[in-house]
Amino acid sequence: MTKFWATMTKRFNPSKIFILTSLLFLMSSCITVNKKAGEGLVPNDQIFEIAIEEFDLPVRMRISDSLQTVTSGALVVGAHKDPELGTTVSSAAFRMYPQKDTNSFGTNPTINYLKMYIQVGGNVVLDESNSKIPQNIYIHRLLTDLDTLKIYNNSLSEFDYDQTPLNTGGNVYFGGDTLNMMLSEDFARELVTATAEEMDSLDLFIKRFKGFVIRTEPLPGSLEGGRFNIIIPTSVSLALSYNYSDNTVANKDSVIYYFATDTDLSLNVIKHGSASLESTEPTEKIFIEGLAGIKPYIDMAQIKDMMSAWAVEKNTAVEKIVVSKAELILPYEFPQNYKTLSQYPPQIFLATKNSGDAYSNLPYYQLLSELNYSDDKGSINKSLLTYNLNITNYFQNLLKGRYSTRAELQTYLIPVASTSNSMTGELSYFVDNTVYYKGTINGNSAIRKPKLRLVYTIVP
């Protein structure tokens, strides 16, 4: 075996491999490639050229008319006074149900006390120094039904609840975790007159005892600022203590509890003082106010006309413009105090007001579907100082003339909230109607003004 291996080694000559490789390289380097092969086979009228165009975006300021504020999640109670946006006040209407389903009030019940207990989930302030300011909190008896037609921030008025508070004089609240209030004995005496049928049927009970309104007041005089308190309905309870006589016991003490539920719909009632800022041509800055306040507004009928005029300049029909990407670029300037950025909404997106099954076919603000799958989800970009919104699908349909109703063409830039599916991690987005923001974007006369950027081609 050793001799054979030695013999085979002597026969191997690597120089031949080197010469062969060199010849192949020289032969291949002499081959010329015609890079124009196939040129002209595709007709010129079928070659699409991609282009980018930017347009000045006309943005207005407008109050978001009748925002849906019906909720099962958060009662927003508070007020804020601002030198630019005026006074904002939010109250909440909710219902409560008895824990017991039988009438055990006995004979001649006498009231010990009626007390409401509230666990406050948190608060929203524009200035952290306002988190502990005193606020007078009032509880009123609701006089109207909270039916399925009352879904908007302006669905209730002061005529829909008893003007005399059940907690006479109100309770001073300093922003803590709990709020306990003694309520009127007169109302308590009415509660113990509930019949067995009313105690046994929730529908009959709320037909008579319709619920409550909880509200507060703005700071007095020239004081500015304020706080919005967030209350989860299930954290509200009512305790009615009384004694009575029955066939076996005299002066028997008893307590009945009443609860709000997380399946019942409550309503936040919000009033804003910023309507005077509405403008068709805001110059330097445009406000993004939270809750039902003033918002950037874009009339898409005006944008459609602008695109039609541009198409004429391009010697084409607007229907032949194919949009690869339509992006709204909304710049803002870095505030003098960096802490002010905490008042800006972290995410905004375009919404239109249309009817749908969610609110018994009543019109409500719906975020564009692009938000669910686009990269530019309207999140604040603190590096570029912009909000960027990808609205490609909506914009293509706009050019095709698929939107004709006024509601489809009136669009608002609205703060966005999201929730995550605990099983899949999938995010769901919805209109944020419970947090008060005060953000700004640049106006139409600013150096860095709002823009519409199109990546497009024109079909021959």
C-alpha cells in the first residue's frame, strides 16, 4: 500500500490544472455581452415610469362634531382651563344595579346612610403640578334613559339630570386613589321603596332609577390648568344601610350594595371652548386637541380637485394615476420646553364619519383601514419632528371616484389608542376619546408646512 501511494503521488502534476483554469478564464473574458438584447420588445405605451411628487396640503382647524364617547371602560371626570384652547369640561353618566334581587326592606325602614365609593384609576394632566389640585366633585341623579341613541359627547344636557347634587355642597377631591361621598337621605328613602319586581328585574329598576351623573368644575377665577380623573365603572359602588322590622326581628340592620358593570354602556359628556379657533386657513400652527376638541381637518373634495388640476397639467386623466404610496407629512416644531412634547398625542390617524353596526347604525368616527397594515401608522417621529400617515388605499379610491358622500370626504386627524390581544399579540386600533391632549402641527404658512407626497405612475 505504501508503494502504490508513492507511485500515484508522482503522477499528479498541479501545473496542468493551473494552465487549464487560465485558459478557461481567458476564453470567458473574450465573450461580449449585448446589454441591449430584448430592447424594444416592450412597447413604449406599456412601460411605466415611477415618479415622486409633493404637494402643499391644505389643512384646516375644526371641532370634531359629535364624537362617540359612549364607553364601557372609562368615566372621564374633570376640567381644564387653557390660555389658547379655552375651557374643557368632562362629566360622565352611568347606571348602577342592586346586588340583591329580592325586596328585604321590611316595615318602616329607616336610613342609616347612603354612601358612594369610588376607586380612581388615574388622571390626565398637561402639567404634572396639577395632579393634586383640589376639585369639587358632584353626584347628580340622572333623569333620562341612557339608551342606544345617546352615544355622543353632546348627547346629554343639563336638563337631563337633577340640578341639585345628591352630595350637598360637593366633595373636595385632591387626586388620590379613592373618593367616598355621603349621598342624600331623601334619595336613600326613595331607594327603599323599590318594589320586589323592580329589585328582581334590572330593566324595571333602571326604568325608575336611571343612574347618576358625576361632574366637577373648572378652577375658579383666572386660575389655569386642571385635571381629568379616569374612573373604571366597575370600581364604583353604592352602599345603602338601613334598619327595619319584620315578623321576627325589630330594628334589624341591613346593607344593600349597588354596582356599575363593565358590560353596561356609560357616557362621557364633554364641552369644549376651542370652537372659536376654527379656521379654513390656519397660518403658523394647527392644534390637535384631545377628547372632542379641535382637530386638523382635511377636505378631501378639495384634494380631489387639486389632483384633477394637476392631472390636466400632466396631460392625463386623474383616473389613470396609479398610486404606489400616498403619504401625509405633518411637521411640527420642537417646543421651547421639551416637557411640552408629553402633551402631544403619540399617534394620530385619518378618520371619517360613517355609519356602521358598532353604534346601531348611527354615524361615528372610523379610522382608515390602512392603519392596520401600513408601516407609517401616524406615530410621532421625534427625530424628524413629523407625523407620517400612509393613506394609499383611501387615496387611490379617492382618485377613482369611489367616495362621493360628504361624510366620506370630510376627514379629521384624530388621536389613536390601541389594545393588544393577550393570546395573539395582535394590535387593535381605535379612536382615543378618553385622553386630553394638546399638540400642534405646523400651519399652511409655516416654512415646514404640511405635505402630500405621492409615489405614482401614469397608465398610458
